[in-house]
Amino acid sequence: MNKKFWITILIIIAVAGAAVASYFIWFHHDYVEPEVLEPEVFHDVEFDEDLLIGVWKEDEVYYRYNEDGTAVTWDLSEDVMEDEGTQLTWTLEGALFTHYYQMEIGGIIPKVFNMKVLELDSMEYNDDYGVNHTFTKVQELQLIQ
């Protein structure tokens, strides 16, 4: 085969490639970028942390939140009373509700929740694993019974 034949084939391939590229550029110029979904932002919601102060109950699990940012949790189903409970500190910033557990061997373990409801007598939050917690506020007289 001669040299002129191969040059003609290469020119045909180049022109065909340019034609295909031009077609896609001309007819597909309205390509839309995929929508980027942003994660939920919980900082825009504000909760009154004064409503958190007191004793809260979910089934047999209790939490006492104090004004100074400390708390204690105990579980009656495991025969643990308040004075034997686990000590922790807490913060509520926007809807980010964080418990900080002091480990006996050192170190602090934070557990972050997303506050959903915080009212005078009800509280609901969930964690990043989708576990929902629903609490009711307990009056001091109910603790004695």
C-alpha cells in the first residue's frame, strides 16, 4: 500500500473525530452539573438550655443536668442509683448536644447528639447512627417514689 492511501485514511479519521466532537459540543452544551446535596445544618436552630436543667427519664435511664454544665446518668434496670451514676459534662450549642464522659483510665469521650425537641417537659434527640432518644422531665417528688 502506498503512502498516499495511509495519509488519506488518517485525514478521514481526523475529520470524523472532529465532526463527532463538534456534534457533542454543539448539541450537548446544556449539560447540567449534578446537584450537590449539603448535609443538614443543625447550627441554625437554637434551644434554650435552661429548659434542660433538671431530671429526665427514658424508660429506666435517668439524666440529671445541672446549671454548671455537669450531669449524672444512672440506670435503674441495672440497679444503679443516682449517687452511683456516671458523671459527665454537657454542652448545647445550637442543636448540637454533646455529652463528655471522663474515662477512669484517662481521656474524655464525647458523644454528640442532634437535639430535635426541647420543651418544658419533653426532650428528643438522636445520634449519628439514627438512634432516637425521647425523655420526659421528672419532678423531684417522682424520684422519691
